[in-house]
Amino acid sequence: MKLEFHHINLVADDVDRLHDFYTNVLGLDDIPQQNFPRSEATKDAGYDGQIRFATDGGMQMHLAERDFNVAFKNDQVINPVSRGHIAFRTDNLPAVLKILEENGVPYSDYGTAFSKEWHQVFFRDPEGNVVEVHQQVSTLDQS
């Protein structure tokens, strides 16, 4: 099982202002939104908040509209877009989930609620910080 640091998610009430700061003031590059196909949200599931993306060429920043109700809407416990989170990419999500379960770490499995192409799971570290681990959906059956 491989884990690699992938992105930092910051939440904001004004995503465009935050994106402008990181791209125009600090000089990070914009990542076009069409590079991240979104799942369609309904009134009962998903997330339809605004998201923008920036990068230094390696690491990514995902800038998302704050939504205090996304966990309730998706029947989950952990809300990844109330205060933000860090994210890791894996090549074996089932192995990660097994480790979490063996160590008594509760998690919220959002599946593809945020992205069509990525299966995302969120949990908290011992200090309460939200952590995401995700795997590309097309590779899940190969894990």
C-alpha cells in the first residue's frame, strides 16, 4: 500500500477571492476546473459548492466553498468542507480502511460524492484534524 501527500484543502466563503490570492498574489498556477469532473449533487446527497484549484507544479491546493451541512446531507459524521483537510492518494484504499478499522479509527466513506473519478474517505487524526485518503475509481477493483 502506497500513500503520497496529494493536496491541502482550504475552505472559504469567497472561493474566487482565495483563488485570486494564491494564483495572482503568490504566483501559483491555476488548475482548470474541467480537470476535475464533479459528481452531480442532489438535494439529498453530494456537494455542489464552488471549488477552484491551484498548484506549485507538484502539490495541489483545493479551495472549496464552506458548507456546514455537507455531512448531514450525505449521512456522514465527518465534514471535510467545514474547516478543510489534508489529503493523501493511495493505490489500495481497502488496505487503508482495514488499518483504520484495526486501530479503531472511525471514518466517513463519501465514495464519489465529490468527484466522479475518486473514491474519498475522511477521518480525524488524534488532534481532530480531518484527513482524506482517496483512490482513483478505475483502479479500485485492482487493489
